[in-house]
Amino acid sequence: MNRHTPFIFAALLLASLASLLWRCQTKPTQQAEEVTTLRCEYLENPLGIDAEKPRLSWVIEERTQMPEARDLKQTAYQMLVASSEEMLNKDKGDLWDSGKMAFDQSIQVEYKGKPLESRMQCYWKVRIWDQDGKATAWSTPAYWSMGLLKPEDFTAKWIGVSQSEVTEWPKPRYLRREFTIDRAIHRATVYATALGLYELRLNG
């Protein structure tokens, strides 16, 4: 036998043991998950909803493929709902801060914050705790806006038009009105009704 063989074998054995030890030390000991797919009334960032207590849902996704992360279970959640993005970014829910709720429900969780009003913008996010008591990071923020909740909230006026603005095709006759905004707009919402039949175009 070559006199160097024992030394080579010992070196390989030590290298294998070192590699195994490193893998054991760097192996994740906790599950890694995140909260995604936020929905309000089954919709992504809906506009003009008419539910005074919207139902909110989310999905928990695993970020690792480790076998021990497959039996993920939500044991609690916390939800923040704010009236502005700035407020939500500060982890403050001026409309609703649920606190840590010990529930595994993640579908159709009813909003239980301050009363919502017509035209209100709501921004929200969620985090959950798993079966090991580990909290996730906050989800990516989502939002929804409120429609007109009461008949008296619809304060628009009928469009008055001249005869030249009446369209003959297709029958019956249709009214058409154009308008131009000459100021910078941060956000705008159009509320329109025409007994179920209208067409709205923006910039042509």
C-alpha cells in the first residue's frame, strides 16, 4: 500500500464530516412563509364595493421546499386597515387594528373596524402566526374603495345636452357629453348610472 494512502483517506473523511456539519448548521430550523393574494369580497383591489362590512381573504405560501414546512398551519392573524397608504406604512390601522386574533380562518374574515362611509379608500395588510408561534412579515399592502352606500349619497345632476349632442344610432336616441379636466388629478372616481346602459371613455 502507498504510504500516503492513510493520510489521503483521513483527509477525505474529515472533509466529508466538515461538509455534513456545515449542512446541519445551515439547515433552516423554522418554516419560512409569507402572506399573499389579498382579496376583498373575492376581488383584487376592488373599486366601489357596497358591502358595509367587507369580507377579506388571504393565502399563506411557503418560501422553502423543506419537507418539514409542508404542514403549515395558521394559528393567529393580525390585520391593519388604514385610511391612507402613509398610515399603513407606519404599521398603524386607524380604521381597524384587529390585534393578534387566535383564529385559523383566512377566508371571508369580516371587517370589524370603524363604520365605513361612501367613497372611502381603505388600505390593508395582514400577518399571521404559524403552529410554532412564529410570525410572518406583513403582507404586501392591498386596498379597496367604497361605493355609494345610500341613495342620498348619489348627488349627481342629469346631463343637459343640446340637440347636436343627441346621437341617432343605434335607436333609441342617446345623449353624449364630453368634458375636459384642466387641473392635475391625484385620484378620480366616476359614478354613473343610466338605467343600466351607458358607455364611458377616457381620453377617447
